[in-house]
Amino acid sequence: MSKEEKEKNVEETKKALVFVLRVVKSNFFMPQTEWMLYPGEYILGRYPTNDIVLPDPYISRRHARIFFKDGEWYIEDLNSTNGTVLNNENIKGKGPKKITDNSEIVVGLTVLSANLKEK
């Protein structure tokens, strides 16, 4: 990574939005129901080695990827069995989609809310 790229990443992180992911509805016991995500990349799924673990049997082992790029947060379905729904749109096979404040994300039978807060 060049010096210019590193400086850009530092500036991007300074103005970054903290992403709060919260479980709104689930039929399954979840020991953790809220995650504060800082700029980076996170894998969501039911497998215990994921960054965000959701024990919903309708969620794939590696279901979706949430990441920060160019000052924005995105979610991308990782070819899951049941798809990922962002604000009533199934995004499976559609590449990364921008997450906005108060977005609703549905994975399996679990409903999540996404809130963006300035750092």
C-alpha cells in the first residue's frame, strides 16, 4: 500500500460512521444482540468463527459480508442459500449494496436494524 493510500485510509477512518447492527426480531436465542462496527470488513453467518454470529438455522454458515469503503457502509450476500434482504430488496447475486441509516436487513428468519452514527 502506497503512502497516499495509507493517508487516504486514515482520513476515511477519521470521518467514518460507526455502524450499529441490532437484532430486532429472532426466534432463536442470541447471546449478543448488538454489534458496534468500525471501518473494516465483517462476515455475518451462523458459523462460530464469523465476526457476527447469528444462530438461526436459515442463515448460511458464511451468509453476508458487511464492509466500509469510500466513506460508506455496504452489505453483500455471499451466495447464501436463502438470500439477504436489504430494505425489502433481495440482494443475492446483485453485488455490494449501500447501507443507509435505519436500514432493515433480513437474513434467515432474523431481522436486523442498521444505524449509522458519526464517530
